[in-house]
Amino acid sequence: MARIKLAYIGGGSTRGPGTMASFIDQGENFNGSEVALIDLNAERLALVKLLAEKMARAKGLDLTITATTDRRAGLADCDAVLTSYRPGGFEARYQDEIIPLRHGVIGQETQGPGGFFMALRSIHAMQQIIADMEQVCPKAILFNYTNPVNIVAEAVTHHSAIQAYSFCEGPLIFTAPVVRAAGLDPDKAETTMVGLNHGCWSIRHTYDGADLIPLLAEAYERQLRDPSVNRGRLRLLELAVTMGSVPAGYFQYYYFKEEILAELQAKPTTRAQDILAAVPDYWQHYREQAVSDNPQLDPGRSRGGIHELELAIDVMDAIFNDRDEVWPVNLPNQGALAGFPDDLVVEVFCRFNRAGAHRLPQEQLPTPVRGLVKMLGEYQALTAEAAWCGTRREAIQALASNPLCFSLAKATAIYDEMAAAHKANLPARLLPSV
């Protein structure tokens, strides 16, 4: 049982209570540990701290929960740092979504221009976090959950000696919607998905021990003739069947670009607006539960559900308690995924123990899907470098290389409008000249 000090940057976010529920669910593996909640909003930090203390006490755990708006003080002498933050909040995400749509380009949290500007903001904040870690906890391990996970990881691993792992549940959960779309039982499906974060495909896929793809093909042909079937379900099935591999759902934005763009432009609200409308109820629910001696989070009224960032907690347990477990992670390839540069951050499975991550060699991605993933990998590397130390010129080069843009004029116009909208959360070197 490891006694650690964990600093959680983003601890006052809407996902904060669910993340603390994840940690407390495994609390016996960390009994005697301290969690330092760090955020900008003292009032929300206090509420998450109170919830966490009560959840830990109800479970009989010896955990110390602290809260601070002083990041460097919270980071001091940490063993682990968990990062999950959103510079500019959901209001910034709204700009990420709506501005590209005005230019006829998909606006999305991690894809296209939306994901690009989320990366610029996230990496700008991460540079300051890394600088603090290098000063006050240089031996701490960074467990990053900040989106876009792959681009943030790409920047950190090329510019800091801090040991860093970045996470997303995607490879563990992307199969279920595809299998359910076929009317099958997700519990009977087994897949291995690798590639990039939000850009992975299955290299192995079985159902009850048999090949999954023919079953998906049968379901697709059957549902294609049913006008009542949801179009989103059909897209997932069509993509899996055509490519012969189970996709991350985000690939719909590339393979059905025009169709999804039209849907987003016709929708009266963006995803960010939908979330913003729900945020007051999240905090109301958290306040209601904070008066209880045994808070119980409602999945329907908690941002992301009641167990958030759980994969990072699993890997912390595997490392600090030497579990020798296999989990998906984003880290430099170093030969794990054939056909991709050694220094490119990829999403693969690793075995984790006290010595860290041990990459498990993976098969090549299927030929029909490899080209787009490689293109996204090049975009990822360009964006990470532009965000960390580039200028407007390098940033526009990176954005223009994104497959959802592919127009220099459009990329330039979108860039300048979005950079102006996000100037409060960007370094001066990336802003348009006045």
C-alpha cells in the first residue's frame, strides 16, 4: 500500500467530485496519502474538498485532503501530479466550436480548429505547470488527462525531462458503441485498439472468439434498409465494415465530413452550450450531497459520471504498488507501433509496475486506415511544437495541415479570428499582429 502525495490540478472543476470518487474507490491502495486539490476557484475547491473528505470518512479511509489556489505550494514535494483542466472554461470551448462552423469547417473539442486551439491553450498552461514541477517536485510523475491528450503529451515529452504519461479511456470504450449499434452484447467483444489518442483503430477484434467484422457487416446490411435506425449508428457500422476495423468514433468527422458539418450547422446549439446549460445543476447536486455524511454522486447529475479519470488512478496504483498491470497510455512510440516515428506520441498498451511503463509491441494498423492516422500524427507533431515555442506562422502551418482544414486561406482566417477570441489564454507570440 503506497503512501503518496498527489496534486490534482483541476480539482475544482465539474469533474473534480467524480475524480475524487475514483481515487476514494481505490483508497485502500493509497491509505495514509494526501491529495492536494489545486484550482483557480476557491469556492468550488472548498466544495470538492468537503465532498472528498466525507466520502473518504464514510469509507473508513485515512486520507488527507487539502485545497489551494497556489499551484506551486500545492505541488511541493509531490509524488504524482494529475492534470485535467480547461483554460477558458466551456465558454472557450464554445468559441472553438462556433467560429470554425462560420467558416464551413467542423468545430469540435479535440478535432480540427477547435482541438487545435484547445491544444494551444492547454500547452500554454502546461508550460507553467512543468516549470513549477521542475522547481518543486522534479521527481514526480505527471499523469495527464488534459485534452487534446496526444498533442499535450507530444509537447511535454519533447521539452521536459519530467516523467509523463497521458491517458484516455478511448481504447477501452470505443468498441462498445459499435457493437451496440449492431445489436450485439459489448461484454462478448474483445478488441485491441491502438494508434493516436481519439485516432485509434482495432488491430484485433473478436466476438465470442470469432471475427467481429462479419457480424457487424450483417447488422449493417440489415439496418441499412430500416429508415428508423439512427444515422450515427449506421455511420459507425459503415466505417467499421468498410475499413475492416473498429474505429474511434472521432473518425466520423473525417470520413463523413460534409454530412456531419451540415448536422452541426443545422443544430441550434453547440455541445459547449449544452454543457454550459447543465453546469448549474452539477454544482447544485454537489452542494446537496455535501451536507450528507455519506455523499452519493448521481451519474446523471455529475459531469462525466461518478468515476472520472479512473484510468490514471489505475496506473498510479500499478506503479506505486507495483501491480504489473497492462493499460493503454499515450507516450513516445519507441518502436511499439510499427510504421510510426520513434519519438511520436502514440496510444498503445503498456505493462506498468514500479519501474514505470514497458511498451508492448503492436501489430501495424490496417493498410486502409494507416494513411490518415499518419497524417494526423504529422499534424500532432507540428501543433505541439508551434504551441510550445512557435509563432503565428508555424501555428498556421500546423492548422493548415489538419485534414479538416486543408485550405491555407481558410486556415489563416480561422486562425486569426480564433486567436483574437482566445488571446487571454495564449502567449503573445501566437497572436495576430495588430
